[in-house]
Amino acid sequence: MPVTYRLAKDFNVAANIIRAQVTPNQIGTLVVELLGDIDEVNAAIDWMRSKDIRVSSATGEIAIDDRLCVDCGLCTGVCPTQALSLDPQSFQLHFARSRCIVCEQCIPSCPVQAISTNL
């Protein structure tokens, strides 16, 4: 089912795909940011649920343990919103929490497991 197409056409909701793990005719995961009028977004979510698509909101937030972080910068390369960056002067990791969309792509990229989610 072309879900993102239906969201745009039927509900005037833009679906910015953050991460996708989808295999035809099997269960998959799609992390999207929905943009549009709040009533249209709510109607789109109701429609997805009516099609047995499980919908959940990202209610947690990313947490970085400064005691474990070695400022390697690997997480900065996978962050789609550039919420994670290395300071060019000190080479220390900077986390702009307001830019984070909790896509969780940074978590598996951290070699010392300094990044997690707080739910």
C-alpha cells in the first residue's frame, strides 16, 4: 500500500521519511515526520490505524552520557537533522536537543554505547 502517497493525496499531509525498514508483503518499520494541519494529521493517523498500521509518537528523547562519550563524531554522520555536531575548535560533541527528531539513528552508531533514549 502506498502509504506516503495516500497521506499526501487524501489528507494533504507531507511525510518526511526519516528511516525505513520495509520488505514487500512483510512487516516493516517506517519512521516519518508528518507535516500539515493538525486536524488533517489526526485524520491521517486515524486512517492509518483503520488500515491496521500501528502508529506511535516519539515521546522519548535522546540522552548522551558524557562520561562514556569519547567525542569520536560517528553519530554526527548519521544524524539527519544535524542535531549532533562536533565543535570545530574543541572537537567535543555538541547536541542541539531542539533539532533532534528522535529517529534513533545515532544509537547504533555509537561504539561506546553513550547514546540512548529516555522514554
